[in-house]
Amino acid sequence: MLEKGTPIIMTKGYKGERGMILDTVNSDYEFYILKLDNGIQIVAGPSAFETAVEEERQ
């Protein structure tokens, strides 16, 4: 499981959009609540994004 606050870059759906992990979902599956830099909050699995290095975010 990834930590809250981990910066991410979407690879599916909102491809290229940056954001961060807000929380996890209480589920048997690995889902995360993400807040994207465009203001949208979504639930996605780890195949929909990759982690980003904080220094890359601008």
C-alpha cells in the first residue's frame, strides 16, 4: 500500500494529470482516493497512476 500524500501522475483516464493520494478505500482491493491538481477527486487503483517524485511537481 502507498502512503497518504504520495505524489502521483495519472497514466489512464486523466493521463498526464498530477495529484496526490488522499486516503485508501476500505476494500479487499487496493483502491486509493486521489486529489488531482485540476481539483477533481477520484477513486482509482494502482494501474491508473504511477508515483512521482515531489521535486518533479510544479
